[in-house]
Amino acid sequence: MKLVIFGLGYSAGFFARAALAKGWEVTGTVRSAEKAGELSKQGLHTLVFGGFAVSTPLAKTLAEADAVLISAQPDENGDPVLGALAQKLAAAENLRWIGYLSTIGVYGDHGGAWIDETAECRPTSRRSRQRLEIEQEWVAFGAKNGKPVQIFRLSGIYGPGRNPITKLQAGTANRLVKPGQVFNRIHVDDIAGVLMASIEAPRAGAVYNVTDDEPAPPQDVVSFAAEVAGLAPPPETPFDPAKLSPMAASFYSENKRVSNALVKRELGYAFRYPDYRQALRDLATAGE
């Protein structure tokens, strides 16, 4: 299996390592030669792709790919991969799976209700509106060119080095309390697991929510992280949007409980971390 990953960041990096462990041939793109050098020291094969020029090695690798994951961030012009590489992707004869990492932010606010992939998308932020537009462009590309494109709407990502425990240790954690507010989250290991399951069972045009079983109040998650890490939790603070950054305030303006039932039913995926508790216990034990 030859896998190409565009945008070898945090989540995609875990997926790349999982694929390597299965014996796959993995190539990931980064934006700079410096970053490529750093990742090559970790055993990852990387190529530079800044969103415009396509190198000969990248074109050759893409032509031979069996699967392609798009994890690259959009720019002001939209999706850089679709913009620069649509023709090459369409011509890739072995390509049997394309995955696009999106966000549950495309759903907007649903007043705390449970929603699934059939829910109305009503994004409020510019970044989420752009994500929804790019989703639609990828699905249309797949339909036009006979390539099975899958969309993965990720919730709040956490894992080693990026979680409430590390924020507590850094002194940046807080416990803002907005009554009724919940957030959805997903461990990076489960992102990798869902992607693996999808590659084994492609479905053109599929949209999957990638999130755990238990949307939860953010202050409860921080309290539990402090407990398992043996740290003092920060005091609870009443929610005040005037004291938040515009991005943080936008997160709190949306409230929904996102279902993962389709991933379980269609892909047969069993979550390694169905809720945050065991994940945080494991992270605390590992010192991550």
C-alpha cells in the first residue's frame, strides 16, 4: 500500500506512523525543507509542497499512490492540493481512496442537541464555511473523476503532548463554566484507526463524524485531568465572552453533541478511547 499524506501535521503524523507500522510505504508533504529534515530524522519520508509548485518526485509519488489523505490547511484560495494537483490526482490509476480531514465546525450551533451526518450544516465562522465549501469541492471532484472521496469531520483533537494535562503543567488550562455547554473530542489514535478502517472499506462520497462517545463540559475534563495527573485544578471561572479571544468565543457560541454511530455501524470501528477518562489516565501514566 502506497500512501501519500498532504500536510504532515499532528494528527496526520500519528496516522503516518500507524501506516508505517503496517508495512505501508508512506510519503508526507510539509511546507519547508527545515520541517522535512526534522521529520526525516523520525523515519518519515517527506517532500516539500507549498501549495503551488509540484516537484518531479511528488508528481511521481502521487502517480503511484493507492491512497491519499488531505490534511493540509486551506489558504485564502481554498484547498491547495485540489488547486494544484487535481489533474494529477484524476490521472492516478492506482488511487482507490482519498480522505479529506474536515471539522465538525461545519455543523455550526445546534443548541446542545445530538446530531449525526444528516444534520443541517450551518457554519457561522469564515473558516468553517470555507471547510464546508472544500468538502463539497472534493466530493464533486471524486464523482467527476471516479475517485472515492471520503470526508472526515473531526472534533477537538487531543493526544500525547497536546491535552488538558500538558495545559495544566504549562499553566494555561482554565475551567470556564457556561451552563449547558459541551465540547466533542477525539484522541489522535482513534483518528488513525478510523482512517485505517475507511481505507479497508472505501465508500465514494461518504461523510463520517470522527468523535468519541461522550460530549462533555470542558471544565469537567480539566478537573479529571488534574485528578489523574496529581495537579491542582484551576478555579472555575464564569463564562464571559468579552474576556475571550474571538476564536475562543466562537467555539463557545456553538453547542452540539455529535454522534459517531455511523463510523461504528458502517466501518465496524471500535474506539480505543470512547471517552476522555481512560485516555487521560493513559496519558498521565505515560507522562505525555
